[in-house]
Amino acid sequence: MRQNRIMVSALAGVSALLLSSCLASDEDTSGAATDTKEGDGSVTMIGAISDAEADALNKALEPFEKESGIDVKYTPSTDFTTEINTRVQGGNPPDVALFPQPGLVLDFAEGGDAIPLNDLIELDPIEETLIPGFLDAASDGDGNVYAVPMRMAVKSLVWYPKKAWEEAGYEIPETWDDMLALSEQMVSDGETPWCIGAESGSDTGWVFTDWVEESMLRTAGPETYDQWYKHEIPFDDPAVVEAGNLFGDIMFEDGWVLGGTDAALTTAFGDVDDPMWEAEPGCWMMRNGNFITGFFPDDIQANLDEEAGVFVLPPPAWGYEGTPILGGGDSAAAFVNDSDVVELLEYLGSDQFGGSWASTGGWLSPHTTFDASQYPDETTREVFQIAADADVFRFDASDLMPGSVGAGSFWDEMNKWVAGDEDLETALQNIEESWPS
């Protein structure tokens, strides 16, 4: 039986993004004055973190509650965007909200509801230990920061069957060209290099857009990547075409993807790894985030360190100089300015938060200085170190784009391109034309 709870959190940002266009508030419900009021000893907080993960969050808050004497009342929401929007517009915002993607925070900031944190808490100590670029995602163009990260997801990972890999004598590629050469070697050995599956119901397509985003970050670099998701350059810019073709070199190469394009479109993303764990692997490499381990077969999960290998998706030698990481996470934003809220945000944004949560699995700190010994296995520690060693971190671009694009036309057009219904240039032009005015 597979464990699906991780996916609820991993895709919470998708449903949130689809509804973000509903945000509209003419009233400032936050009372966002620069003067911090004295708290009453309690903080209300809502977020999309639910079920077992909500229990882990509450346990991770216990040291703070014991030390500070502040009671944190966390309420999980199954429809976070609707609830936070309704409460803010109704003049009843929570003190703190945990956002599954930063774009939604900035929507509230634009409406004057979320409180800029620059004058509330000391951000420099937080930023000093964060993976570079993490705080940028919840910052506006004027340098105001509206949320502090409290959980990280790492996407730029390639998973492989460790035992079979070592027996075959394959080596970890250091550059994109090395990875292509390894793929060619596997084909010469009579093997199929890649497991790619994007089926995810109405959300089908995010696996393909992740690949394009990974390629964009590695070829054009973080500055152009930022211009792209902000629509400061057109969606069909030559840099995006180049990034798409980089993925296409893998996706469309004959014999490189198990089942070809048809299987990539119809195989569930959580099942595509199954052939990789067979005695004779049906495919050898799968790119996906750290959450995907929750979809591995039970026996692989139970022996993760022995069975699953992982390496960072390498950059092309001619692209961005450095190792960028694509990912996501949850960030804490304030709607009420009082001393209890300030104290909680300082804790959530620190490298001291999350030790007990880390030990249960499924949680990563965005701080390079977090005590990695608290993670439950060597594989998780390795993933954390991959992110900690990154030159720059960038949030999933589709989570930062308007919902009609990031979770709409971008997914749809990439599906058409992979299916062979459109060429890449046409698909990107259609996405550009879909961008809202």
C-alpha cells in the first residue's frame, strides 16, 4: 500500500494557485501599523498542512510554547486559499498563515493585508543561514519581505536504483552532457535510461513544466528565470525555447524514455518508478522532488538508504555557472502585529525550528545551519546537503505565475507538445498569448 499523504501537501500549492485570482479586498483588515502591540499569550495560525503532518507541526511547536508561554492554536484547512481569502475579506484574519506558495502571499501584500516583516523581526540573521535566494520569493519589488520560510521541498533530484546501478558500474554524472552520455551508454547496454510519467488527473502536466523550469534555471540562470516568471520577457523568448529543447533532447530521443511519449502522458507520476526497482530495472533514472519517496514501494521506503540513490540534476557546462536548486516550501506570514506573532515568526524562521518534525521524515529545513543529524536517514541528509550546497534556490516558476498560466496553459501546452500535437515554438507562443493583461 502506498503512502499518499505527502502528495496532499506537495500539491496544495496547485489548488491554491488556481483560486488566487479570486483575491480582492478593499479593506485593510490587518491594522498593519509599525507599532507592535502586546500579545495576549496566544496566536492563531492556519495552513494547508493537515493530518499526520499537522500533528508533526504541533509537536515541533511544543518547545516554543514551553519556552515562551505562548499558546499556538494551529487549524489545518482543506481549502486554504478559500478560507484565508474569506477570513481576510471578512475582517477576521488569523494571526499567522502558512502559505504553500509565495505568489499567494504577495497577492495579499498587494491588497495591503499581509504585514511587511522588515520592521517586525530581524531578517538579516534569518537570511544569513537560509539557502541563497529563498527569501526572495516572498519579497516585492521594493524590498519588503512578507513571509519567512519554515519548510523546504527540493525538486532538482534524480533518483536511481542503487544496488543495480553499482552492479552495472554506472557513475554519477557531473554535467548535463555527462548525463546524456550516460543515457547513451545505457541504451548501448540494452537498457532504457529514463522513467518519466506525468499523469496526475486534472493536474497532468506539472512534471513536464518542472523539467522545463529545471532546464531554464540551468541554461539561462536565475536572473533570466526571474524575468520569465514575472513576464518581464515573453514566454516564447529564445531562452525558453532553448530550455524546452534541452528537455526535449531527453523526452524525444528514441529508446530513452520507458514507453515513450504515450507512457509519459498516461503513467501516474507516483507509479512511474515501479519498474526501476525490479531485479532487472525497466528504467534507471527519474527526476522528481524529495516528496516522491513517499510513493516508492513499501519495501524500498523501509530500506531507503540501501535501495535508493540520488544525485542533483547537473547543469550543462555551457550554462549557468553553479548548481541551482528548484523547489518549493511553506512560508509564514503575519496578518496581526503583536509581540506574540513577532516571537512566533522569529522561531518559525530560525534554524532551531523543526527538529522533531525532521526526525519523522517528510520535512526539510531551508537553513544551511540546521542540525542534519535530526533527519531519520542518510538519504534525507544527502538531499538536505544537496540543497544546502546550492549556489541559488528558486521556487517552482509555475507556482509564481498567474494561475491561468502556471496551472493552466503552461501544463496544457506542454502536454500537447509532448504528445506531438504541436511543436515547441507554437506551444510557447500559445502560452504567451494566454498571459492575462
